Amino acid sequence: MLEVLRALFGYGRSQYSLVAQATRQFLEMLDLGQSLLEKTQPHLLDRNAGDHLLKEARDIDKSTNRLVRTVRKILIAHLAFNKQDASACLILMSVVKDAERLVDECRSLLQLTTLVEDPVPEEYRKALSGHCSAVIDVLVDTRTAFAENDEVKALELVETEKPFIDSMKPVRDKILDDNNLNPRQAVVTSRAFHIIQRIRAHLGNIASTVVFPVHQIDFTRQKFVNAARQRLHK
């Protein structure tokens, strides 16, 4: 997919090309998401996260929103003279929207700390932190795959999304059956794991744009994965 965009917009011919500009903005959004997630991790489900971190999350969210608008302006300016590129521009808009929602989810994860009253048991906080670490690693790899147009890495990220989500099922089931948790503890903890799942899903969507054709992005059907694997390993 990225090769198509680069061909359409002259990537590599000028540092001011559309894709070069939009890619810089997009990668900055991923960097902001990574920064926020890394700062949130030590405070997961901790009622003492602090107002300063919540304010920083709000500032990061606002910065990401500005970047989305910047990318849209770049694309609209291009479309004013190159209407034949509409489909590719819409796809690029879709990708930055995933990044914007990813940051939203990171902020929501931190905001859960304001709902904590009774301390959440350590076993759940530890499990959540472990999955958060794994998502941070995926975020870094997704950024690299996108920046370097690494289709092999991108396909691996797409393929490992479902196993990652499945790995959370035992602890999420345990939360539902744990009579020692009060309703607020159960809801807040379950919500935290769901947010981690949503962040991983957005990263899978982004990775799919590197390796799948336009009509298949955001989907991880096995036949799409098989076709991409066969193409890459001819």
C-alpha cells in the first residue's frame, strides 16, 4: 500500500512531497502515543496517578488532534489539483485516524485511575502491566514497519494481533468470576484490559496498510494473510 502512495505523490523526489509531510506527522502521532503509554504504565489502576500526568495526557491528546487536522489540510490541498488521487488520500486519512484513536485510548487508560476507590489486587495490575509492555513493543515495531515499509514485519504484526488478544482472555474471565472484587473494581479492571485490546487493534490496522492492498486494510482474514505471506516468500 505504501508503495502505491509513494508512486502517486512522488515520494523520494522531494523532501516536501505529500507523503513525506504526512508520514512525518503520522510518525509524530505514534511517538506521542508511545510516550503517553510509557508514562501511564507505572500508574495503571493506581488512584494516586496525579493531576500533572492527567494534564500531560490532555496536552498530548490536543497535540495529536492538531496533527490530524494538519494531515487533512495537506491532503485536501493536494486533492484541489489531483482529484484522481482521492482514494489514496482517503486511505491516508484513515491511517492517521487510527493513530488519533490510539492516543485517545491511551488517555482513557490513564483516566481510569480517577475511578479507582478500593485498591485493585496486585495480580491484576501486574497482568495489565505485562500486556501494556507488550503493546508498547508492538507500537515501536509498528512505527518501524511503517517508516521503513517493512512488509515482513508488518505481516507479523497483523498475524500476532489475535493471539495477543486471546492471551488476555484467562485474566478477563477471572475478573468476571472473582467474587472478591467489588463492582467498581471489576468494571474498572475489565475496562483497562479492553482498552489495551483496542490499542493493539489500532496498531494492527496501521500495520495492515503496509502489507495489504487497499481493499483489505483493517481486516485480518486468514486468506488475506496467506496471500501476503505467499507473495513475500516467493
